[in-house]
Amino acid sequence: MRIAYLDRTVHETDGEPKPNGGVSTLPKSIDLQGSVETGDKTTIASKDFGGLYSTKPLALIKPAGSDDVSRVIKAASRIPRMTVAARGNGHSINGQAMTNGGLVIDMRSTEENHFRLLNINGSFFIDVSGGALWENVLTRCVSGFGLAPRSWTDYLSLTVGGTLSNAGVSGQAFRYGPQISNVTELEIITGKGDITVCSETRNPELFFGSLGGLGQFGIITRAMVKLQPAPDMVRWIRVVYTEFDEFTRDAEFLVSRDDGESFDYVEGFVFCNNDDPVNGWPSVPLDPVHGFNQGIIPQTGASVLYCLEVAFHYQKDDHPSNVDKAVAGLLKPLRFVEGLKSQVDLSYVEFLLRVKRAEEQAKANGIWDDPHPWLNLFISKSDIVDFDQTVFKKMVKDGIGGPMLIYPLMRSKWDNRTSVALPDSEIFYLVALLRFVSRGPSVEESVAQNREIVEWCIKEGLDFKQYLPHYQSKEEWKRHFGNQWTRFVERKASFDPMAILAPGQNIFKRTHLS
Ligand code: FAD
């Protein structure tokens, strides 16, 4: 199909750099196999899951494949100050997949382009489109081949390209590293429009730069993801701690053990020591019939308590007593409050799709589409006690209207050649404050509190980084990347010399590259 004439209708409303002139100087026609939406049909690209920002793109491109993406980037590079943003499933919080007055490339339209199982010297990989949803990768790999990727996010309605542009972290990352540690090859359309295949040995700068690269070096159109045999079943368990030091000691013990000597998934969260249905005791049991026996908690219990969440994989034909024995052995050294344990058995796919069930409920309750002023941080082990004392026990002690995740990760499972910025210590914690505003403080209060938390971390000199970062000024980006800043800038200059790929994060604007 020949797509012609993208009429420029966007005005300069927010001080962002915009293409020159009243009418787009995009080529009068770009030969695309896919389609171009303008006007009201771009609405989906004007917002994201966060619901905090809205922008007006010039057009929403639905590419048929890599050639289309390449053509769009090449065309955009000829227009002064035109920008391009890849959009996965738009589940960012702060407009990371948006561009005001620019072109948004909807990668979901490429989902079906690649899905191929590869067996390389006995190891299995799935070659998938950058626009594929992880939930579809999961179900197709398990039902088709009995195999599955090793490292996940908690929620899977996210695209392969979207999570690889950040990291992709969940309770398996302590063992296998984040999702970016589990890909071996990418096809990327660089900011010059070149269609490039890259890996650890082939174009490694582009490969590592793009992993965690915030979409700043190129658009991921294909990824080769490591697979492993999928278990049939999962025993999912939650246990409760009153003391932070006991919670962290046990969580760190589990993530530091060798393969085969620990659970297959380790996460945790903070909850309020009260009967609040969203923030308190009722948020803990995995099955409401289990209830929560708060009578066991010492009267001296603090304002918040801690829940360690673990999972154990097994096969359907494993004898139940063997599963019980293995799980009991793993729980034995842990010092949780006896009597505050909840567990369910479910299929591996159901377990990985657990947040989808929560999404369905939230949609039924009409709260899924509310704004989500979420904050994600990586905090060094050395500073996590201070963080607990000040943030969990004081600033958010009454809850935030949603989960407050906290679990340890191992830096040695991350590749420091990627673009992700991490704290320095070997063990660091992921902390995620996942607010649903209809259940807690207002959007403004939540945003202000997030800012207060980040400012407190900076003032106290904590060794921390924002995960899924978003800043407006170059100074903030420089601080974020620290000694990785120069490498990031050089990679950007090399793969996107015209700074075409400049979505809402404003890391680089076309008018000032560094
Ligand atoms: P988008 O939001 O559309 O894009 C994200 C960024 O990637 C943008 O900068 C965009 O330009 C870029 N991008 C998108 N596609 C491509 C591509 N093909 N090539 C290059 N760049 C691209 N994260 C975790 O790590 N662990 C979790 O457990 C987790 N849980 C989540 C739960 C929910 C309910 C939500 C909403 C988010 C969660 N996230 C989690 C965060 C999520 O991983 C990121 O927000 C991710 O970027 C969203 O994926 P997306 O496909 O919607 O990407």
C-alpha cells in the first residue's frame, strides 16, 4: 500500500522541539506496507498506563515489518527536529513511549512477524518479534514445545521490545538475571534506519547498548530469547515477618544459594499492620479462605509488616509427598512468623499470568484505567535498612493504595555492558510503589510523595537508581548514568546521530545531542 501525505496538524504547545513549518515536510509519500493513522486515530499513542502525561503525536505508524520501520526512520531523519518513538504496549508510566508532534511506531502490529523455535547445539531459543506480548510468547512456547523463557516480569501484557529496553525483572531474576540477560541476538533498526542484526559478538555495541537502552539506539524488531523446559506446576507460598532484618536476611539467603538449593522465584512486599482491605492484612493470603490470623502478631508489631513470596516448580507426576518434603526443607531455615503462611498450587502458566487475573478484577472494579503514579527504584543492600526506617515505616506507613514490592537481586547476574544503571553493591533491592489512586492518596499527593522519596534518597546519599527512569533535564540524566554517561552518549551518537529516537523522556533533543 502506498501511504501518502501526512498533514502536519500539531502546534507547538509545550515548548518541545517540533518539526518546522505548518505542514509536515515528511516526504510526500513513504512507501509502507503497513498503515499510517492521523488525527483522532492517534489517541492511543497520546497516553500511557501511567495516565500522568498526554501528548499529541503527528502520526501513529503501524509498520508491517522491519522495512517499514527503516523507511519511517530514514524519512524522519530528513525533517528537521522530527522525532520517532517506538511504542510497545504503552505500559510506561511517564510518557517514555510518546513523542509530542512526532511519529509513534506501534510495534504491536508486528507481533506475528516472527515466531520460530531454534535448537542450537541442544539449547533452545525462541525468535520473536519485538512487538510480541510476553503473555503470547509464554502460552505459545508452553503449549507448542513444553518450553518457556527463564526470566519474566510479574505482568506479561508487555512487549518483548518494551521490557528489553528497560531490563525485565521479576522473582526469577536472582537466578537467571533480568530478561536482558536472557537474549542472545537482536534485530534492530538503528536511528540511522539501518536494519542490523547484533549479538555479543556481532555489533556488540548496538546489542548491549539497546538492552536497557530506553529505546535510544534503535527499534528492536526481533529478539532471540533463551528457553528452558517449562514445569507443569508451581507451589506459590507467602510467609510473614514482623522484623525487617529477619525478612531481608531470609530473602538474601534464598537469592544467594546455588541453583537447586533454593526456590524458583523469590519476591516480597511490605504491607500495613492493620485490617485495611487494600494495604493491610487482607492483601496477604493467596486464597481468601486462608484468612490472616493477626492475633499471632506481637502487640509490639510496627506500623508495617513484610511478606516473603516464593514459588517452587514441579511436575504433575511428582509424588505430592516429595513436593511437600522439598518445600518443607527449603522453608525450614526461614524465620517467618509461624502460623502466618499461605500457599496455593497452580499451573505454571496460571502462575505467570497471575497479574492478568488482578488486571481483570481491577477492570471489573473500574480502577485499571485510573492514573498510576508508580515509582520503581533499585536500592543497594547497604542502604535498604535506612530506606525501610524512613520510607516504609514513616513516609508510606499508611499504605499507598497498592502493592509495595521489595526483593533482592544479584548484580553478578546482570551484564555491565548493557545500558541499565544499577547501584554498586552485589545485592540490591527492587522497590516498587505501585499506587492505584482510587484506593489511596490523590495523583498529586502520590507524585509529590514519589518526588519526596527520591529527593530524600539523594539527600541522604543512598546508593540507588531509578528503574524505568524518566527525567527532564540533562543534569538528571547525567546523574542517573554516572560513569556510564559518556558511553551512553557515544553510543547514541553512533547509532542515532540525528537524535531521531527521542521519545518523551527527552534524553536528547535533536537540537542538542549531548
Ligand atoms: P512501552 O511502554 O510501550 O515502551 C517502553 C519503552 O521502550 C519506551 O521508551 C519505548 O520507546 C521503548 N520501546 C518499546 N518498544 C520498543 C522496541 N521494540 N524497540 C526499542 N524500544 C522500544 N517491569 C519489570 O521489569 N518487571 C515487572 O514485574 C513489571 N511489572 C509491570 C506491571 C504492570 C501492570 C505495568 C504497567 C508495568 C510493569 N513493568 C514491569 C514495567 C514494564 O516492564 C515497562 O514499563 C515496559 O517498558 C512496558 O512495556 P511496553 O511493551 O508497554 O513498552
